[in-house]
Amino acid sequence: MNLELRRKEIESRLTEIRGLVDNETEITKLETLETETTVLQEERGVIDKKMAIATKTEIKPIVIDNRNKIDKEKLEQRGASLRENRVIQVSSEEILLTEHTASGLAPIPFAQVSTLVDRVNVINLNGGETYKKSFVKSNGIAGTTLEGQPYSETEPAFGYLTISKVKITAYTEITEELEKLPSIPYQAEVLRNINISLKKKISEQILRGAGTTNTFTGIFSDAAVALADKAALEIEAITDQTLDDIVFAYGGDEEIEGGAVLILNKNDLRAFAGLKTQEGRKVHTIDYVSKTIDGIPYIINSHCKAVSDSNTAAGEYVIAYGALKNYEVPVFSSVEIGKSTDYKFKDGIISYKASVFTGGNVVGYNGFLRIKKKAVI
């Protein structure tokens, strides 16, 4: 009903306006204005309804994704650059990298020679052939003498030994290319290897030399005259009593000798380290930096067999204990290294040979206690 009245009022008003306006064009503009006004009112109603619904729901932020736009811009830029530079010049350094060689050799990171060879008593006898050594076996004891009676005799007892010349040699071949390569010092490493190989052999001979022709008389050799009067200590295994047994069995009856060194296999050192009390505490304190077991110095040498190794036979010497000054190594010549290109001249092979004349023997009476593996009964 209200709409009908409103329509009549509008028509009445339009009639009045038409009467006032003579120009037909103005009338058309007015009608257009009225139509737009009606549309705006309808759109306002729709907007009001949407606003009412939006107030009842959560308003979420509007996220504008510009990735497609950005990618499109990049592609357009890339296309423009390609059109401008149709031929691309690429340097050969970007395709093929030259081969690079390190300037040094990586050495073996572990010790190759036991320190035993550097700690025994080395004597320079350059030009000699043999070395004879006397040693004192015992001193006399004075006595009480009555008036007019002879004095007590106190001559010391002596022993004698001979250290004969032993020739130790090493031989190495390398190609001439290795020697001439400036980037890596192969030649210097070859010479270093020769010295190490000579020391390795001397280290073995100090312990295992048989005492026969062209060999050292080693600490474990039955030909060691200075050790002939002392029986070896026999043990079945490494126990919490082993170290004390060794220390007290070495030396004379008047003193516990200091300055002695334990020479043993790495596996036996491990056995000492693994000993524990009933409460779970370690029996021994081992200092791997100072290389001591309860303050007693030790030297690892692979030429000692391990008493803890099941493959070690009964009766084998396994450990030595004593002062290293009691073993002497006379050097009868310096190390001589020769180089030759004649032997395999056609093959371009360079030969190196090295030799040293030396020897060794135990020179201190009972200077070492030798420990054997005892048979398990």
C-alpha cells in the first residue's frame, strides 16, 4: 500500500517537473538520473545484507599471490636478454677444471719404529770391526783378620763379551718420473723410508737377535753372556701380582732398582690396563702420555710376543725389564746411501741402496730380567 502511494507521488512530481521543463533533452537526463538512483538504492540494499552476514562470521585476511606476476616478469626479462645476446661465450675454465696435485705426501700417522732403538746406549766406533766389552759380575766382601794372618781376598768377578760387526742394508727403486716431479717430494720420502727401515731392523735385533754370525745378540737370546746366570721369571698370565713380581725379581738383594723400563707388547699393556679389583676399580694407574704403569716406564715393542695371546707358546720370552743403559749398540760406520741410474737405465729406474755396520749386546750383568710364558698345568 505504501509503495502504491509512493509511486503516485513520484508520478505527480514528475508531472510537475515536466511542466516546468520545456526542453525534451533535459527530461531524458532527468529520467536517466532517476533510473540510476533506483539502481543505487537496490545495490545499497544488497550491500547492507552482506555486511550483516559478515558481522556474524570471522573476517579472514585477503592474501594476494603475486608469484605468477613475479615469475612472469622474470621470464619477460630473461626473454629480452636472450633476444639481445643470441650467442653466449662460455670460458673453457667454466667447463673443464685443471687437475690439481697436493704439494706434500700424507705420512703414516702412527709410529713405525719402537722408541727402544733410540733409548739404548749407542756408541760411536766409526771404522771399527769388533767391540770387546768387560763387565763386573760381582764384588768381593772384606773379612776380619787376626794378627799375623793373611788379608781377606776381595777380587771382583769379571765377565767378557764381544760385539761383532753386523751389516744392515736397504734397497729401493723408483721411476725417474717420481724423482723429477717437483710438486711432491718423493725422493725425500724414499730416503726417509730407508732410515726407518734400518731402524726397524735394529729394533728387532735388540730383542730377537740370535747372537750368531751377522746378527745382534738380543735381550731374548740365550747367547747373551751377561744374562746367563739369571733364570727367567715365568708367568701364566697378566694378573694383579705380575707387576710386583717383576719389580721384586729384578736386581740384587740390597735394593729395589730404579730407572728400569718395562718392554712389552701392546696387548699385554692392555691386559695390565684391564685388571680390576673386586669393587670394580682399576688395579694400575697407566699414564699413556708419560708412558708409565704406576710410575714405572714402559716401551711398546711389537717384537715382544704377548703373554695374553693364546697363540704364544709356553717357554717364549714375552717381556723384558731392566735399565736400557745395559744394552749397547756400537756403530761401526755411518749410514751410507748410494744412488744409481745404471742398473735399469733402459727402464728409467733409479736405484737407492743404504747400509750401516753396527751390532749389539747386553753389557750389564743381569742387566735385564726376562719373562717367559709358563705352561698352564
